[in-house]
Amino acid sequence: MKLGLNLGYWQRNADDATESVLAAERLGYDSVWTAEAYGSDVFTPLAWYGARTSRIKLGTSIAQISARPPVTTAMTAMTLDHLTGGRLLLGVGASGPQVVEGWYGQPFARPLARTREYVEIMRKVWRREEPVTSDGDHYPLPLPGGLGKPLKSITHPLRPDIPLYLGAEGPKNVALAAEVGQGWLPLFAFPEKIEEMYGEALSGAEPGFDVAAMVMVLISDDLRAALDVVKTMLTLYIGGMGAKQRNFHADIIGRMGYAEAAEHIQALYLAGRRDEAFRAIPDELADGISLVGPPGRIKERLELWHRSPVTSLLVMGVRDEPSLKLVRDLVLG
């Protein structure tokens, strides 16, 4: 199993994780990942950390496809890959309708078709076999009826096959990741349930396909307090990160076997009863998707992850070098 450090969003001037990234590189972590939602972007922090490191891979988790035309993401990825000596892992995803329509002012319809078309165009840019054209419904190139002509990138990519990961939660999206990508980035992974939930969707993946699960890790002798941190995060995602009619995070919790709880949590949250929504999060759910507690307990629970389809653990919640070292020793032995 490979080990990565997921830093999440860059939030403020004080959130410079360079020391954590340097520590992760010294300790043999395989990768470091950043994120974006509707604040900081995903690429700029990676460029910052990439300039200060030499080995660790640099992943986007995730670059939202509605934030940029596919050629823009392809250009950014190609440039960053060059500057960092071929260390980029490009994770992309559709996000959700609240962000796509509310922040980017773009339609959210047909996310699967848009993602497939997006990936195809990026790969055409990187391969430079011919001027890039697309007759798809979402990103036609050149623009029909205009003065544009097909163009080929003037920059030769360092790698014409930059590793591509998809952030996906639904079975159809996961199947698309297995079909067109080199990896899948699940936000919530319950190791004992992955095979049941996604086994068929992952069946078409090529050998070496990377299931890179984001996992909150909290090393603490106070198990109750650690579980409550995970439950706080779940309260927001289940209750507020999505519209009442369409919340992909609540849907995935439902497919884990907690559909009734997810519906109840969302109803409480949207009614402004957030403390009650927090208390409605089942402890076994919070425990199942995380690694929390004393080191011995975490080591024991890691066996579930090692027996699952997960091939990379992208740990969240640890930043200091002693904790990063402990996690490395627990995960890699």
C-alpha cells in the first residue's frame, strides 16, 4: 500500500504546509495532495510545494472540471508536470450542482458525459498527434460558427500520459474512472463495504489501477473526542454539502447502509438543528471511514484497509513530523 498526505484546501496565509510536505518526503510518503472548492485553487499550492521538494508526487484532489475548460486544465497540468520533473497526479471531478451552478455559473447536467469528453480532450492536448478537435456536446472545438481553427499545443509535454484520477462517488462514476483513468479518489471509503458497493464498477480497471482513499487519521487516547471530530466533518458533508434534492455525499452514506440516518441528519441540518444532526451520526459510521484512537487500535483497524481494494491511503488530519512518522510506521510497517 502506498501512503500519501492530503492537505485539503489552502485557507489562509498561515496555512503553509511546506514543513509537513518536506517531512512527508523525508519519511518516504509517495504523494501529497491539495484540494479546491470555492476559495483557494488546487494547482497554486502544489506549485509552491513542488518547488521545495524533489521526489514526492503532487496530486490534485480534485481539480473541478467546471472551473476550467479542458484545454486550460491540460495546459496547467502539462506545465506543472514539466516544472516538477514529471511528478503530477491529476485528479479531476465534477463536484456538485451547488458549486458548479452557484459558484461557476455552469450547468451541472450530464456529469458523466462531460467528464468523459473532458478527459478525451486533455489527452489529445498531451499527445500532440494532431490539432485538437472535439465534436462533443459540452466542449466543441473549434467553436462552431466562429473564426477559430484546430490548434496543437506549442508546448511538448514531458509526459503524454499524465496519470489521471477521477473523484467519484456513484457506481457509474467509479466505473468511468476504471475505464478511462489510472486511479479513483473516494472521499468516503468504508473498507469492509467497498467490494460490495463498487466491486462491479471496478471490475473493468486495468492492473495497477490505484484506489487512493482519503482517510482522516487522528492519533489520540481519547477515542470519544477523536470520533467527534470525524462526526463534525460528516455532519457538514451529509447535512449541508449539497441540495436537499441532490446530495451525493448523503447518497454514498446511504449506500453504506445508513440511508435512514443520512436522511434524518440532512433534515435536522437543513432545519438549523445542527447539534442534533451531529448527535445523529452513528459512531460506527464515523469509525468505519476513519482511523482514530491510540496507535494500537489504529494498527488493528488498518488490517481492514489492507484487505480492501484500497491501494493508497491519503491521510488527513496529521501534519507534524512525529505523527507523520508514526502513521508511516503503522501503515507501511
